[in-house]
Amino acid sequence: MFPELISARDLQRPIDAFVNGLVMEYSDVLRALTQPLLDLLIWADNLLRQSPWWAIILVVMGVAWVASRKLRFSVAMGALLGALGAIGLWEASMQTLSLMLVAVAFSVLLGIPVGIAMASFRWVRSAMLPVLDVMQTMPSFVYLIPVVMLFNLGKLAALFATVIYAVPPVIRLTDLGIRLVDPEVLEASRAFGASRTRQLFGVQLPLALPNIMAGINQTTMMALAMVVIASMIGVRGLGYEVLQGINRLQVGRGLLAGLGIVVLAIIFDRITQKFGQRQQMRGA
Amino acid sequence: MDKIEVRNIYKIFGPHPQRWLSAAREGMSKEELLERSGHTLGLRDISLSIAAGGIHVIMGLSGSGKSTLIRHFNRLIDPSAGQILVDGVDVMGLKPRELETFRQQKMSMVFQRFGLLPHRTVLDNAAYGLAVQGMRRAERNQRAMHWLEQVGLSGFEAQYPHQLSGGMQQRVGLARALATDAEILLMDEAFSALDPLIRHEMQDQLLALQARLNKTIVFITHDLDEALRLGNRIAILKDGELIQDGTPEDILLSPANDYIESFLQDVNRGKVLNASHAVGERPLTLTMRTYPAHALERLAARGYDYAAVLDGKRLAGVLMRDDAQRAVNEGARDISRFLTDMASVPASEGLDQVLARLLRTPAPLAVTDDQGEFLGVLSRSKVVELVTTRPNGENGADASGAAPIPAEAASTHAQGQAESRTGQAA
């Protein structure tokens, strides 16, 4: 038996007190501050659910076409999405999709600048690496509890949890991609007198793009994986269907919803991969 | 005036270069510094002047610091100590923004592995320097097209770099460097990644361009043949130290130490040296209007058997002693009717070719320049000496470690005697 040097209770109590204090003092302020985010989430949700189904399918096909320039590919993507509707999961899919899109957008907006900072400054890198490790390995329920306490059950808490869980890959791969840029190309840019900004946007980011796209792809996949957990804090969607299936021992319902998540994942994965591949082809 | 001048440059790589600077100044060896401090000595006390309008080659093996040195000129690397002057301006004193402008306008650079932007077209790459300068797209594309044409790449402008062969990619790099119209061109092992045939072609192209553009070119290479072919001057680095800086002939004829000499071992001297290096001391020239008696008298006075005769600056022929005697006997007014034709070789002809000619005929050979002007008479002994002997070999006493002048003097002296012998043979 390991001797009890510090009582666990003594360690836990201040943390509990801190979170409780935070909830008591600041939850109103925080909610007011994050209201625009919530509005955005609700707007995205309404947009996807109220648009006619064929319009959504057309948009997805359009994006697939832009990514691949292949007709067969974009028709296949449209058909997959149509199949989701055909097995009665349209509504749930759109709810999941809207949360995911917003979460991925936030992850990218947050992740790319952080990745750039990590690649540019050594101290940012050494500070961020352990933080990323924590984000990736800490069980999500651990931060789900305080997030729910602060923001209530619902979309907003789900968004935060998803972003925390999904942002590390895009950060890591942005950092890696920039550091892997051929030093001679960067040196050439410097030798011709390019400013720091020009080096970043003209050389480093474009050359790191295949890696960044791989990061966005991973981020998307992880965001999707998070939707089942998000359903536990009251977000409707495919994850909720799975949860209902479990709760009521309806294997078929759970399986179909699970397959729905897989189908969404495949659509996202293939489209983002095609984007990355086309970048790579031009850059090879 | 010197275009680039570096004075007492030191470069120490590592976390605390300043701490070990004085040790390096006092002559601590590279190995000792590495062992005691973990710092690498990049450059030690380099002072070098690079004249405008020439190709200055900086040569050395890998790790000799040549790429480090060239990056000091545009401050891609900052020195640990020392001064860098470009057109008299201290580059170290430039603020970041000024440095950007300086790089945009004063210097451009060509890289060993090309350094092209893979996601941009050939045209965009060639126009890169101009884009950085802020030139409008239409104008910079027009200029870039012009330079792509100059390097023989018209028709490829819409391609991406990876679609081109190595030689073509480097031409894009060259066009990019030339497009900015900078007076100074830094070339870092620019042709080293190319196969020998293409490399030779690129060297020719560079020389042809240089003949028209008259840039100041600093060319880095590890290949002595390339250095001798391109350089007006060659600086040789070893372990971060400048060992010798001189003309190709200086290097070849009086290497500063054994290290350089070992380099020279495999050089085909007959190819590198040309007829102009073997021109003898100008013995005696006459003109068409010289009185025969006067000519005979001068030949006799110098003990020569023949003399070159000039018509203006051109070579008209050679006057043999017998013919001069005949002219006197016939009472001719001048020597113009008594000349014998004299074969000539252009000054740029390689000594290996010259040697072949000398073996075919015992007659004297004149050396003429591109315009056909007479430069002098070829010295047989000098040809043989240049092609065969190592300067530190049998003539070692004269040349080893010494400045080129005494060596030259020694060989002219020898040649004087040889010349008259040749004359007698004819």
C-alpha cells in the first residue's frame, strides 16, 4: 500500500471549489458572451434541417466535384447521403452534420494559427506539446462535466467538448507541415527579399497544405467520433439515436444510426482527402 | 571598385558563439573548439574582395564553409564577427526592412537544388523576385517571359517545376535570378546537381550570358574543373579558412600549399591553360617598312634567327635571317617582299591542341587574339613546361609557396634560351 502523503480529498476540494465558484460567479457572463456561438449553432442546425433534402445533396455533390473534378466520385457521395435519408436518418444526420461543421470550422480557425505559432517559435512549441497530449488523452467526460456546469446541457457544451477533442490533429499537422517545408525554397524566398508575411503565405502555408489537409481530415473524423458522447449531454442527432438504441435495447436502431455515422465519416473523409491529393499532385 | 568586400569574417555555430570568439581568434582548431564547447567553427578570419564584372569562384569541399560564406553576402546568415561591405555599404548595419529592399534589388541567388516554388508555374517562379518587389502582374510576366526566352525555356511557362528536368529547372532558377536585374548574382553550387553533360551546357550558357550582361557573379563549387572553367578569380576554402585567392593561373602555376596541389593532381592542364599562357617574351618585332639592313642588324644583335613582322597590329609573316640577308644583297627598299608565312593559333586554344600542332611542325607559331591581333610568339619550352611539370615538382625551388612573379621570371629566362635554339633548328 502506497503511503498516503497527500490526501486526495484535499487535492480535489479546491478544484471543486474553483469550478463551483466559476459556475456561480461567471456562468451568466460566460453565457452572455457565448450567446453568438449558440445562435450560430442554432442557425446552422435550422439551415440544414429546413433546406430541401435535394438541395443539400446537390451542395455535397458540388463540393465533391470541386475537390475531385470527377463526376463518378461526386455522384457516389450524393448517393451515400441519399441513402442516409432513405433509411430514415435524414433529420438526425442533419443535426449531427451541423454541429460537426461548426466544430470543424472552429477547430481549423483555432488550430492553424496555433500550428503556425508552434512552427515559428520554439517556446510556443514546447508549451503546446504537453497541452496537446492532455487534450488527446484526457477522457472527454472529465472536461464534459465542468463544461456542462458552465454552459448547461446542449449544443454549446457539445461544441466545446468536440473542439477540445478534435483540434489537436490540425495543430500538430500544421506545425509538422510547416517544419517540413523544403528549407531551400524558403531560403530562396528570403534571398529575394520576401517579408515574413510573404514567406508564410506564399511559401510555408501552400507547401504545408497537403499536411494541413490531412490534419483537417483527422480533425473531422475525431469530431464525428465525438457525436455519440455529445448525445449524452442532450444533443440530438445520430449519436442520440445510438444512445436511444442502447437504452431501449433496440439493436437495429443503434446499428442503423451507427452506420449513419460511418457513412457521414466516409463522405467527409473522402472529400477532404481528395482536396489534399489535388494539392499534392500540383506540389509533387 | 570592389563590389563586395568582406573583412575578417568569423562564424561560429552554436548557442553561445560570442563566448568562443576570442578562442577562435587566438587560433583554436576546429576540432578542439568542437570538443571543448560543442560549437562548430564555420568560418575563420575570411577577408575577400570581389571585383565588379567578373566571376569569382569560391571553391572547397563539403564542410569547407563555402555555402556559409556566400550566405553572408546577403545576410541569410549573420557573421559572429566581421564586416561585409557591398558597394561600400555595411550590410550589417541594415534594418530588417532595408535588408529586404537590399535583397530585392542588389543581389539575386541561384540554389543547388533550385529552390523553386512547386505550386507555382514556371512563369510565376521566374517572376517571383519581381512579385516580391511589388511589380504589377502584366509587367513582371512580360519580363519573366523575356528571361525565360533568354535561357531557352519559351513554351514551358505554363508548366509546373516538377514537370521539368533538372537542367530545365535550374534554368528557371537562373531566369528568376536574372529577372530582377540585380548587379550581383550569387550561385550556390548551381550546377552541382546536374549531370555532367547538362552541367557543361549550363556553364557555356552562363559564360555566354555573362559576356553580354557583365554581372558580378559569385559562384560556389566543389569542382575544380568548373572553377577553372568559369572563374576570373578563384578563392579556395578549407575548414572555414581561406587558403588561396587568385587567378586560375596563379592557382594552377603556384598553389599555396600541398592541399591545393593535391586538388590540382587530376586537372587536365592542357585543357585549362591555353595558348595565351605560353606566349614567350616578345622577342623582336619588325614592321613591313623596316629597312633590310636595319632588320638584319637587329636580328644579329639579339642572336635570333627570325623575327615576327607586323602590318599595323596584325601579323604579316616572319622574316628569316637568310631572307633578311638576301634583301640586303638585293638592295630592297623594305622587307615586305621577303616574308615567310607564319602559322598562328588563337589565344584561347587549349594547350593540348597547341602541343599537337607544335609536334607536327618545327616552324614558329604566332599567337593571335580574337580580332587577329598579334600577341606574341609561342614559346615551345613554356608549353612543355606548363603541360608536363607540376610547379612544385622539378621546378619546386622556384615556385613553391612563392608569388607568381618569380616563377614567371624563371620560365621566361629558360624560354629565351630555348627560343634561339628553336630558331637555329628552323
